[in-house]
Amino acid sequence: MARFRCTVCNYIYDEEKEGVKFSDLSPDWVCPVCSAPQSAFEEIGAGGEKNEAEAANIQTTVADKILEQLTEAGVKYIFGIPGDSNLPLVDSISKQDRIKFILTRHEETAALMASAYGKLTGNVAACLSIAGPGATNLITGLVDATSDGAPALALVGQVAQAYLGSEHLQEIDEIEIFAPFTVYHETIAKPSQAIRAATMALKNAYSHRGAAMLSLPTDVLAEKLGDAVWNASEHIFKPNNVPKDEDIDNAAALINESKRPLLFIGWGAKGAGEEVIQLAEKINSPVATTSRAKGVILETHPLAVGVLGSIGTIYAAKAVTKADLLIVAGSGFRQRNLVPDIPIIQVDINAVHVGKSFPVKAGLVGDAKLALGELIKKVARKVPDKDYFDQINKLKGEYKADIEKDAHDLSVPISPGYVIQAVKRHARKDALVTVDSGDHTYWFYKKYICDGEETLLSANMGCMAFAFPASLAGQLIYPERQVICITGDGGFAMLMADFTTAVYNKLPVKVIVFNDGKLKNIKKEQEMYGYREFGVEFVNPDFAEFARSCGGDGFRVEKPGELDSALEKAFSSKRPALIDIVVDPGKMAMPTIRVNKDK
């Protein structure tokens, strides 16, 4: 007599005990435990007693082995929400202590935390969801990771294989849906796939710098697997290459021929601040940054000109239009209107980004830090162009006077510029500042001078609600650092329920909410394009009271004279704290436009 195992719940149908052959069962018969159809059963097979004995000796499941492989590769966090289709994996997480699970209130929070973790560390964190709506809720965060070149991993629960194609509850075609947003996407359909697929997901996340995704049918997760995990040092490698010598020589020659070179650095130069300054000082070049790279160098350095772009400074735009050579390092800069028709050197680890938005005279494919180090050795020392720097310094002086004016603007409702300067007064030199998308983004990137602070935003997607989940990830990574979230009422309200996640996990993030009762940046765009203001107003809760009700600290500020005291209390608190600041809805920061080259 034969025995058959349900691949969904592992129930054993024993013909001898039941007295009926499996093949003679009614077509309507289903598993008495999980209601799986007969097609979900497999015969234990000839020599079944031996096979069962062997299986009984295996104490680990596919879920266990996936976690072991992630641990071996250095994964430290999984963010997300448990549910029916991922419970075997959740149970495996509960039985180990090397990877920490952080329960979030929304899967988008989990995915944005994983994205932020990848951006800040260059390492993978995972986000976890069930099938169906939980899976689709991850997509925004995964798009953010992939578009910004951050490694991340999505562990997506799936209904049991027996139900695939049957329109079962929460069944979706996960591979088809996630394919456009991930650099790797695969279903683990058999236990023998698990180790290899988990490793391939990590390899692709690092190599292609984006989100990888594993679809995990719940029945497969529960199956036994005794395979040994792979040694990460033998299988997982991160790209880190130096451009070709001839390309370095070509770039150095162009720099030596120029009189007014300008160094423009992006996120790919993160960690290369020392090399940036050494090269800039040797060739007497101003240094502009992308918004993502704000803080990579001290913006108080004499050669720093701040952010170049629509949310940047006027003197960065002026400096680039008067330059005769642009050295772009670690950025695929897409704002072609801000790049003049001059020779361009571009360094990027992704060959696709080199020459993507503008023609380049010297394209260097490789790590920006290594490339800049090689250029320092080969370029000649330059004498600064006095007239060039006189013009830049004049605009810098006007800029500093404008910031000083903001710092003393006591108008009511509170000016957003006053808020930015107040935050600056209370921020530590090593603070991590996460910034959301909105009008406050312009105020921060135009008016906040970084002299040690690190910044983080959703760059290519401009994703609203990014900053708060990013601050949670940042505080996990840097428990001793001050982590400040700059957000608007629109963006914060999208995922504000996860303030309880900060409280539960004792993450003392500081949330600055620009409360103007509307989507002010959309209002700005409506005005710019000649449309009527419409659909941008809403009613806000009392954010400060909300924070207190969650177990954190909350402060509401309606007058500028109250702000410094509130910031001091919030920033000194050991609990998550929120400062709800009522700001002027009519005062907006406008985009920087290109300065004509002949002016």
C-alpha cells in the first residue's frame, strides 16, 4: 500500500490506514487538513520507509536554509509584515537571532527602509510581505531602490503551488508584476533551488545595484532541506574597478589644458570626499554636488559651491556656466539644461550612465573614488582664475546674507526658511538628515549648509513618504547618531502609522513636519504651468498629539519664538520626537534656472 504527502501542509494519506487507494478517491476529495486538491499530493514512492527515515533526519526547512544563506552573506535586518503565505519563513526568523526582524505597519515602509539601508551602507537588507496586496505594497520602495542604485532584497510570500493558476485568494503573478522594478526575480519552486536562488538574488542586487526579489510559495518554504549554504566570500562580489589607464590619461590631459575646470560630484562619489577635495585643491576647481551628494564634502570649504540643479544654489549654476571643463564624477546627471556646451569628463561605475545625458570627451568607467585617486596623481597643479572666483564669491556673499535674513525672519505664519536655519542651529555635525519630496526639499537643499551632516533622499523617483522610513533605517544603522527627518504634512501622513514602529523599537528619530495644510509643491507647479490651484488642500490631524499618543514626544509650534525651545526639547529626548510646525503656505522656494553663459 502506498502513502501520499500533501505538498501544501505535509499531511500524509496512508492507503493502508484509510482502507482506500488514493487513485480510487472521489475527484472532489481534498486534503482534510488544508483543503488542497489531490493534485497537490505526491507519492512518497518506492522505498518510502527509507525515504521517510532520511527526511526525518533532516531538521531544517527551505525557509531555514534561506535565512542561513542570508546570514552567511551578512544580511542583518528583515523589515515587513507576517501573514499566511510567509509564515514558514516568519517561524524560521523567530528561531534565530542573527537577523533582526522589524515589524512595520505598512509594506511600503518596509521596502523604503530596505532601500534606505542599501543607500547608506551599500549592503542588502530585506523586506518581507505576503502574497497579493502585501506584495504590491512593496513596489514603490523597490522602484526607489533600483532607480537609485541601492541593493535590496524582497522576500515575497506566495500561495502554495497547488493553487497557482486557480484564482486563489491573494494569488498574483508575482514575477510578471515585479520584473520591471527589480534586477533579479525568481520563484523558488523546489527545495533544491533555494540556496542557489538566494545567492543569485544577492549577487544581482550587488552587481546591478538594485532590488532583487524572490517569490516564495508557502508549501515550498515548509519542505525539508538539509543542503549546506554557500560560502559568501566565494560567491558574492561587489563591483569595484579602476578605469582604463588610457582613459585616465585622456582625462588628465583635458584637465591640464583647461583654465576653469569645475568638479561636479554625485552619489557615486560617496565615501570619496577626501579625494574630491585633494583633486579640487590641486587644480583649483569649484566643487558642485548633486542633491544626493550634498554633504559628501563640507559646504563650508572655500571651493564648495553647493548643489547644482533645480533645487540647488544660484552660484553653483553660475560657476558651471563660466567653466571651460566639467568633470562629472559618480553621477548620470539628467538636467541637460544646466550643463553648458563645454568639454565634459564623466566617471561612473555604470557604463550606461556615461554619456547618457550629454556627449563626453573622456568617459571613465569605474569607481569614482579610485578614478579620482588616479587623476590626482596625473594632473598638474593650477593657478586659480581670479575673475572666475571673484564672481562666484560675490554670489556666495549674497547667498550667505540671504540665509542670515532667513535666520532672523520672525514673520507669522512661520517662514520655511526660518525653520531650516533653526534646525541647522540644533543639528549635530555628524547628523544624518533624511529629506522627503515637497516644497521643503527646495528650502533644505538651497538653504542648509552641510559641514559634517550626511543627507539622504529619494533622488530619481522623488518618492513622497521616503524620509520617515529612511530615518528609521538610519537610526538602526547609526544608533548613536542624531537622525533628523525633514518632511511635509503630505508625505508624512502617508506612512505616519509607523511612528509606532519607531516607539516600539526605541528609535529616537527627530521628525520635522512642515505643516501648511496643502501639497505646496504641487501648488507651485500649477502656478508655474499656468493651471489653477486645485486638489491640493487637506485637513491635518494634530501631529504632535498623534506622536504623544504613540508613546513618543510631540511639540506643536505656531510662532517662530517657540521653535528653538521645541527643537531643543525634541533633540535632547531619548524617545522618538515630532515637531509639528505651522509654516506659511504662501512662501515657496522656486527652482534654480540656468544662468546664461554670457552674463
